[in-house]
Amino acid sequence: DTLFWGASIDGTEFYGASDDTGASIGWQAETFDLTNVYFIGDLRGEDEVWIGFAFESDASITVGEGAYIDDIVLRKQTGGLAAAKPQSPACSTDATAARRCAVMQFGQRSAPREK
């Protein structure tokens, strides 16, 4: 089982991290730094930013209910812009790591809603 969390500037291609350990012993706190997103870098100053979560499972694990996500907090930080590309991602590019950098493509983005 894998839980992916990521960010996008186009609503289709999401970049971030995934955890594919398949099990946990309870709630786990995660921080996703939008100033240092894998591949797309610093998202401050972007007109629109999407946050996405995806859970993927197969028949290898038959107990449990999957992933839960709760108490999401988004904080706005003002100030100067950092470098466009991250220097050290908060995840590993090693395919054997439990938490690794990931890219996920969701369906076509819908038109922006009227404000």
C-alpha cells in the first residue's frame, strides 16, 4: 500500500513524496514544505497551487482500511522567494526507501471556479 502527497502548479502533474511501508502503528505526523517540493522547487509566489493525496493498494495486504488523513494545516509564509529548484529534497530518490520522491498524474484539471 502507498500513500502519496504532493503539490502541483497545473492541477495535473503532482510532485512530492510517498510512503509505501504498508503499515503503521498509528497516526504519523508529516510536514510537506512547499518551499522545497521535489522537482518543481519553491511554490511561493505561484498564482495557484494544488495539494493532492492518493492512496493506492493491491491484494498483497488484506487487513486494515487503508490510509487516513486528518488535521491538515496550511500556513502562509510571506517574504522573499528562494531558489527555484530544491537543493536537497525531503525524500529519497532511492526506489528501496520507504519514503521516496514521487510524481503522480491525476485526471485533467477542471476549469477554475468563479470567485
